[in-house]
Amino acid sequence: MTSKLDLVKAAYNAHLWTESPLIHVGRPNIGCTEALLSRIRGLCERKWLSNDGPLVQEFEQRVAEISNVKHCVAMCNATVALEIAIRAAGLTGEVIVPSYTFAATAHALQWQEITPVFCDIDPITHNIDSAKVERLITPKTSGIIGVHVWGRGCDVSSLVEIARRRNLKLMFDAAHAFGNTHTGQPIGGFGLAEVFSFHATKFVNCAEGGAVVTNNDELAAKMRLMRNFGFSGYDNVIYVGTNGKMNELSAAMGLTSLESMEEFKAVNRMNYNSYRACFANFPGISLIDYDLAEVNNFQYVVLDVDEATCPISRDQLIQVLHSQNILARRYFFPGVHRMEPYKSHYPNANLLLPVTERVTSRVVVLPTGTSVGAADIDRIGRIIRDALTKSLYETLRLPRNIEIGKSFVEIEY
Ligand code: T4K
């Protein structure tokens, strides 16, 4: 008898002969290519390619307006933006962060020898559980970094209250949350500073890019210096700094992307609704919700697989999808606490992070964005529904004989 695992392995190997095109999570939205080329022509004519150029300044102004903040400091990516914001804010010692995030959040601290202390998350919002933050505070704690996972705002008011009472600095990794609101306010103005990512995979992108937004004049001025080696005018370095500058090509991409931002949101929302319709009332799986009273960019379509009621596991579902060239992702598996160097630093962190552990084993992120159409979603929906209700052979339309390891297996439908 062939085990279920063997069947899944076979399904996985079947991608070798599947003819469907690859469908990615994170395919970039491009916007108007002509507008992009015209900006690129302009920068070629100006011969101004980096170092606080006019397109970067225009991009900063647009991002600050959209986020309703005084300052936007554009950077080469969100990871460096986090590093600079952390340094400029003076964080030291230990900083409380969720482990359910991209590695960059913790790395931006560890890179500067600040210890990330992992806090568990809320099972519904997937954001840092504010009720569990206080017990992690030690005399070395200098701050808290919340992450607005999937673009859904953290429990900002509780975090602000804890930070105020315990004299800690509060910042947000808003890599997923550009253009969104929380309690009706644009994300960007919460805490001391917030950090956006404009990576190619984000719904508004600069190919590579990031930004710190803040209402704090002093912090903004310091970050502008730090992103440019600490130079204050010619030949005068007044801080330790790095090269965190955004270049003009990235800003050209970002400005072009911003012009189509509403269209990208509308497509993402339509895709999200189409996925919703595919899985309505389907036992064992559900999409995470977005609060429709807020503005959402819907850039992540997140499927929750409940292993107690779903006939196949999350990982089997991923393998089925990959076998069909649908490159669904397990963000953020296995949780930063299970990655190096944190895994070695805290081998038992899992015991303190039960919700993180559960969520990392349940989530599937599905493809969306302007490269994904209704027909793709119908197909993805059908594959997932079939995977849950039919045999894997039927779902994947595998041949009658399939090679597993060195032997051929006879398939029984
Ligand atoms: N904080 C949070 C909470 C974040 O999620 C992130 C980044 C950051 C901080 C740091 O921001 P940045 O420093 O990157 O600005 C991807 C992105 O690279 C990363 O930006 C993002 N989060 C993360 C959630 O997703 P990977 O490791 O999954 O990337 P990769 O190479 O597997 O690409 C994803 C998919 O996108 C692939 O299937 C291919 C497709 N793709 C990618 C690129 C770059 C394309 O089709 N075209 C492309 O140009 O991290």
C-alpha cells in the first residue's frame, strides 16, 4: 500500500511534467510602463541617479501625505530602514518583538547586538499579544517593535499604554501595511516611527525600497544623516552612519507604482473576494478576515488550515499546490525563534510561544496581485477543494503509474 506521504511526494514530483505556468506569491505589480520609462529617461537626462535626488524627494512627499505624517525618510530597503530607525531611536539591550514575522524584524536588532525577545501572538490577529508583553520586560528592555502582520494594525493603544507606563520606546514594522488604516487613522503615525517596505513583492514597490515615517523632527533629521554615512554637509561627519539611501531608479518605480495604488488595491480586493467565494463554508479551511471598516491593501490572501478538521495537513496542501506550479508560501514558517541564531540562543523558546507555533503550522499564503486573474483563482480554488475532498490522484490528474523513489506504483482510483 502506498502511504499518504508517498502520494504527496509523488504529487510534488509531478510538477516536473505539469504544463501550467508558475503562479507566484509576490509577483510585482508594475503599473504604467510608459510612465516608468519616461521617469527613467528624465533621470538619465538629469544625470542624477542617487543621493537625495528629485524623484526620491517626490516619493518621500507622497508617502508622507498618504500616511499623514510629517516626515518620510526613504531608504534602500525596509531592513536597513529598520536598522537605522532602531539605532536613531537609541534602542539598546533587549527589545520585545513577535517571532511571527519575517526574519528582517529580528535581524535588524541582532545585527546591532540588540537582543530580540520574542513575544507570543494573538491567534486571531496574528499580531503581537499585548497582554503578554509586560511579563517580558527586564531592566535591559529599551523598546517594543510591533509588526502589523498582513497589514492588519496591532493593538496599538495597549502597546502605547505599556510603553508610556514602562518608559519604553515603541516602533512598528509596517512592512505590510502601507496605505492601510487602523482605528480610522493611516498607519504610519503610530509610535515613535513606523517602517514600510517597498520591495518588489509588496503591492506598491520600488523594486527594492523602504521608508521610515515619523512625526518626530529630531529623529527624522538623525535618520537622514545616518542613511548617508552621517554626513552633515561636505566633509563633515557627525554620526556613525551607513549607506541606506534610496536611488532614483527605485524612486521612479515607486512613484509609478503609487500612481496605480488604488487600482492595485481594487484588484487585490477583488481577488480576495473571489478566493472567499471559493472557500465559503468549506470545513477545515478559512481565509483570514480584514476589517472592512478600515482601509486595507489586501496584499496577502492568507488561508488558515485547521488540522483538526481538515482532511490533509497544511504541508500536504502546500505540496499539492506546488505540484501544480502554484507556489503558495508558508509565511512565516517556522517562526523566527526557530531560525539561526535565535534557535541556538533560545532552544526552548517554543515553550513560551504556543500560539506562534500553532499559527506557523496552519498558514498558507496564496497568490494575488495584478498577475493573478479570475481563471487562476478558480483553478487554485478547485485544486484546494479537490485536495480536501477527493483522492490526490484525482485532484492532480496524475497518471496511472507513477515513479516513487526507484519503483513504479500502481494507482488505484
Ligand atoms: N518586515 C516584514 C514584516 C517583512 O515581511 C519584510 C519583507 C521586511 C520587514 C523586510 O523588507 P525588505 O527589506 O525586503 O524591504 C519576500 C520579500 O523578499 C520580502 O521583502 C518580504 N518581507 C517577504 C514576506 O517576502 P522571500 O524570501 O519570500 O522572497 P522570494 O525571493 O522567495 O520571493 C517571493 C516570490 O516573489 C517568489 O515566488 C518569486 C516572486 N518574485 C520575486 C521578486 C523579487 C517575482 O515574481 N519577481 C520579483 O522581482 O521574501
